[in-house]
Amino acid sequence: MAGMTLLFLYSEAQPNLNWATSFSPAWADGNITGNAINISGSGINCTATATMVGGGTYMGALGGSGAQTPTVSGATFTVPGTTNRIQVTPNFSSNTSYVDIVLSFTSFATNVTFKIVDIDKTSPNSSNYFDRVTVTGSNGTSTYNPTLSKYDAVTDPNFLVISGNVANVNTTNGQGDNTASDATDQRGTVNVNFGSAVINSVTIRYDNAAGANSNPASQAIAIGSVSFSSTTLPVSLFDFNGHRQSKDVVLNWSTRQEINSASFDIERNSNGNWEAIGNVPAKGNSNDVSNYAYTDINPAGAVLLYRLKMNDADGNFKYSNIIRIVTANSVDITSYPNPFNSLVNLSISSPGNQQAIVKLYDVAGKMLLTETKNLFSGNNSFSVTGLEKFSKGIYFLEIKNINGELLARTRLMKD
């Protein structure tokens, strides 16, 4: 009976962002933002937004008619494995225009999966438009690329081209085609799977692959329901914190209750990759407050991220929240105006004289510019100019030292 009870405690259905029922108020035709509340009872909320950059308009679900997009109730495509989806049908004014669909969660999640359908073109020999999607995830500090795969790789293996986190219709003349994206034709559908990456936002960029007409025709994709695992802990963790102690980092955490717990793996991220650096045995079963500590000896890196991997005796595990520790060499940064237009003014407080490299990235992680600056002890002010050529949207500015260690990072918005 005890084994059966433990299985019951840990058999959790994955939360599912249902486009038809999760949003409150319900997603109305033509809305470009919505809020999903307490998804599947997980306590996690999500804000979804669609932002068009570079010019264009949203069309009806059928291109010129049907429910105004973005639409949920009027979506016309079939997404395998789900009865709900959101459809976006833009009529871009140029082949460099794009739509960013961003999902922002109020808590970290893993195993984020969904499908995108109707990645196609008008006909095998047409260049009216070349559908392309680029999918990225973020935890607020690092970006992660999902695994993309073809839902139907048999019927027409050359229909889609996948490279990393980018999928587009085959742009070669005579290849690719228009897909019905119905119950019998899913050639233009991709599976998106973030695996074990811990993220709290997903960005789906919808645009044209190279070679599309300068003023492409209206086109469309649909995104199915989004499944994920919440970072609900296998133990009742109510505190996890850390602080600098000379050159070391001291981590402390407490639990209120533990059932069948085995150990805590301490994981650190200083360069975009998580690594296990230590292990602390757990109490196993307890209804009292239990306190734990771990000291990371002289870790390298200006900004350090830590999390706990909490293992139970049955082989299951969950991750804790992520905490951020900044070294003494880090800097404080203030940027203005934000949103910006042609320039960004930076006010930087540095603990000492040091050389710094300023880098600007777009939301997909592409570096757009880099400048080297000499920082002096105390307050420093300078401007990053020439930004008027960039499109409207979200950007990230990073400051690193000459060893490549991250000193500061800030989020910017372009008007």
C-alpha cells in the first residue's frame, strides 16, 4: 500500500495552456495580447502577445475573410493532438517584416512542447511567400533553443527544411507546396520540444525565408496548445538563498516537509550551461523544518546562477527556483531612454577600473553590435548610437569583461 500511495503522490498531469479555455477573459478575435490564469490549476499564469514589426496588417483567418486574427475561435487549421490553437494571418508589407508571438510565464517550466502548423508557400514554383518560424526560450538570463522535428517526415520529406531552432518551407523551385493543414495533410507541421531546459518565456518569430517576394501575399500559421511541467518541488521547499562569503558562495535552503526524498544535487550555471557541483543527502521523510547548506569554493564567473535538483528515492526529480549571485567585479547599469529609438544612454557604476565589452543582442540571440569601453571606478556615462536601423522589438544589452565574464545584463525595447 505504501508504494501505491507514493505513486499516487507523484503522478501529475502536465499543465496545458489551452488557447480556448485558459485565457480570462477568453481570447477575442483580433486581440494581440491575453492572460492565461492558473493554467490547469498549476498556479502558473501566462501572458501571450503578438507584435508585428516592419509593417503589415492582420488578416482574417482565411486570408481575406473569416475571424480577424490572431484568432482562437475562428482558427481554420487542424493541429494534431489538440482541439485548440491560435491562428495568425499577417499580410506583411515587405519580406523583412515579422510577427513575434511571445509566451511569458510567471514561473519556470520544463518539458515545454507544442506544434506549429501550416509552414508552407503558395505552390511548389511560387515565391509569393516562404513561411519560416524561429523558436527560442529564455530564463531571463540565458536563451535556449528547442529541438524541432517534422510531424510528417514521410509523405513529403523535402517539404520542410529544419536547421537548429529554425524551420521553413523548402524554398527550392519545384520543392515545398501549399499544405491544407487538415486531418489528412500535416506536411507543414513541426514539433517543438524544449526538453529539460528551464525557461519562463518562449518566442516564436514568424517571417519569410530568403527569396520571398518583396511584398509577400498574406500567409498564416497556427500554434497548438502548449504542454509543460511546472517546477513543483518533490519536497516542500520554502526558502533557497545564497550569498558571497569572501571568494566563496554559501547556499542555504529549508524544507517544511519531505516525502521519500533522497538527495539534493547543487547545479551551477556561469556560461550558459548547467553543471552539477555537489550533492547533499536529504532527510528522506519529515514533517518538520529541515535546514541545509552547501559552500561553493572560489567559483569563477561574474554572474553565477544556482538551482537545486531534488531527487526522490523512486528516481523522480524536480528543480527549484533559480537564484543569482553577482561577484564583486560586477557593475550596476541604468539605461535610458527605454524604449529607445536611435540611441541608448548608459549609466554604469563600476567597483574599479576595468575594460568592458558592450554587446547588443536581438531576442533570437543574434549579436548586432559590440563596443569596447574603459570603465573607471565609480560612475561612468556613455551612449550607444546608430540604433535607428534596428526594427521595433525586444533587445538585450550585455556588459562583459575582457575574459568574457558577464558583468551586467539589461532588457531594452525599441520604439
